[in-house]
Amino acid sequence: MTDKRIPEMKEYLRENLSEKRFVHSLNVADAAKRLAEINGADADRAYLSGLLHDICKELPPKEQLELVRRSEFAVSEAELNAPKTHHAIAGAVFVKEKYGITDPDVLSPIRWHTVGKGGMNIYEKILYMADLISDERDYPDCERIRSITYGDIERGLYEAFKWMMTENIAKFRIIPKSTFDAYNEYTALMQKRQSEL
Ligand SMILES: [Fe+2]
Ligand SMILES: [Fe+2]
């Protein structure tokens, strides 16, 4: 069911995010909805997680960390030491407290949208990819990953995690174990598919 507070949520996002990130949030919500429709998932849930996924991105780092400390989700050492990942964990806590959202298929995708994890369910997969292929994204290779993902979300995930691993290595970053797990999972899936050809 469509959440009646969506106009109110959009207003909050417009006031608390930069114009660029507000547009990104709307586009991720639209991409998540489209991916849900393609993959037989509930479009309203996917839309909501897309809309709210970066809600804490522009909160002061200290406030993000306070929210992270209240999270019921497990938080790895690598994430604790990577402030750029905090807004995802913080976001899941924030939307639960502010809007009373308890649906795990909305909260968990928000929590995992930066680092990913092994064994993601369809809503977690959808948000992870929607964040990378939303309309305004224009990094090199975006067009290719976007078209792969709309045709085959798992292949999109493989490409995305492959890119994420190389990016992390190139930028001298510690890679969270959950990102490794996701990379290995989709690589194994692609290997399996190849062996079945
Ligand atoms: Fe984010
Ligand atoms: Fe995002």
C-alpha cells in the first residue's frame, strides 16, 4: 500500500538535502519502483526505501554516528571506521524513529545500500542497484550497468560488486567483509551460469 506520508517525506527531504541529492532520492525511488515491477516485487515498498535511503546523508557526522550506535543491525569494524557508510545504518534507525517504519523490507535495504551483503533479498538487491543506476548517474560505465540491470538484476549486481571491489582497492580502502560476501556470491552465480551454457 502506498504510504500516505510520501508528500510529507518528500518535503522533509527537500528541506534537509541539497537539490542534487533530493533529485537523486526521487530518481532512486523511481528506479527502485521500476526494478520491483520487473522482478515481481512490491513496488510501493521498493519506492519507499529508494526515497528514504539517503535521508541522513547530510546530517552532521556526529549525529550520524549517534544513530549508528542505536542501530539494531550488526555494524562491522570496517564500517565504523568508514564515515561514508554511516548514513545508511543511521538512515534505517532514523526512518524507524521518525516515521515508525518497521517493515524489514524497507529498513534492511536502507541499512545495506552502501556496502551490500551476501544473501540479499529482492528488496535489498533492488535498492542496491537503484542507487547505482538512477537517472542522474553518469559515472563511466553507468549506461552499461543500467541496461544490464534492467534486463537481469543479478548480472547487474555482479558488475556492480566487481566495480565496487576495484574502486575500494584503487582508493586504498578497507573492504567490509559483507561486500566480499556479495562479490563472491554473484561471481559464483555467474560461474554457475557459464558452466551451464
Ligand atoms: Fe547512500
Ligand atoms: Fe544514494
